[in-house]
Amino acid sequence: MVIKHSSEVEPQKLMDGAVLKRVFIAKDQAPTFVMRLFTLQPNAATPFHSHAWEHEVFVVEGKLKVVCEKGETIVEKGHFVYVAPNELHQFVNVSEGPSSFICVVPKEGEV
Amino acid sequence: MVIKHSSEVEPQKLMDGAVLKRVFIAKDQAPTFVMRLFTLQPNAATPFHSHAWEHEVFVVEGKLKVVCEKGETIVEKGHFVYVAPNELHQFVNVSEGPSSFICVVPKEGEV
């Protein structure tokens, strides 16, 4: 068993630090999937992109705009987002403070 | 893409309603793994048990005691727990209100 508080996990700084990514269990220790915590600074956005694997996302704090080909949806704490394989998607922080979400991917999606 | 607030997901009532389980995406729609939200009423506990698949857990609210063969650890919002395959484990709500956590399992673990 591994127990850690997210604040004990050293973040990877993406997009000049506008996006922090914390990987809880390394890909080589995870049998099937990998859970990550992303924290976006205000106005920060992940790329509008797609990939062959799915995302399962749970919003932990803040308010985010989820963009897909069909439009946009605002989500906040307690929302779940399922992104299917090959579906275009983007997350944009639209709150005044940081927004965080759990994002789980199959092992091959953790690069 | 599927977007839902947890409050829109009908919970399964386990242990006479002391434990609520919300499955965000049905097992037959999930390519690899399944994300669930568990909510424990005060003093409620999951069984002390083990199984062949791993858990990756993220605490969303409240305070929980995590029990394993080696002892007990208190966790709260922001804590991550990795339970390896075949490892004995139990979650006990030790707060005065409900405690909730995300628990992700590979598809075969969603029964």
C-alpha cells in the first residue's frame, strides 16, 4: 500500500508552470491504469487534442470549461467527465483561483 | 463525451445505505477501468478484504482510517491511496459527516 498526500508529490511543471501534473503511482508500478492530479492556474488550458486512450476525470476544485467538437460545458467540484478514445477535448480553468482534477488513463496514456 | 455531476448519478446503496456507490461509466462502456465515488456515513466501513485487482483512491471529503495488515493511517481530502492486488484493506469513516473518495479499478474489479 502507498499512501501520500498530493502536496507530498513533486509536480511536473507543464506549459511554463501554468499546468502542474502529479502522478501518484509511476507507470511501471501501475498494473492497469495511472491516476494523475492536474492543477491549472487561472486561464490556463490543456491543448485541444485527441489520443487513442480514454480519460476519466473528476473535478476536485475550481471551475473549468470542457471543450469538445460539439461545444463547451462548465464543470466544477463533483463533476465527472468521460472522454472517449480519439475524442477531441480541452480543459480551460475559468475560475479566479487554481482548478484541479483527477485524470485517469490506461498505462499507455501516461507518457 | 459524458459529463455528469455526481449528484445526478443514482447511487447503489450498500450495507443498508451506510455506504453509497456511484459508478460514473458502466463497465460495458469503459474500455479499461472504472471510476466510482464511494460515500460513507459516519462510522461506516468497507469490509476488511482483498481481491486480485488494484485500487487507486483519492479522498474528496471527510476523514477516513485506512486499515491494512501493517496498521492504520488517517487520510483526508487530497490523499491518494494505492492498494496493490491481493492486499488486505479497509476504509472506515472517522469524521462526523460523510466521507467520500474516488476509487478506480480495472474493469474486472467492477462487480
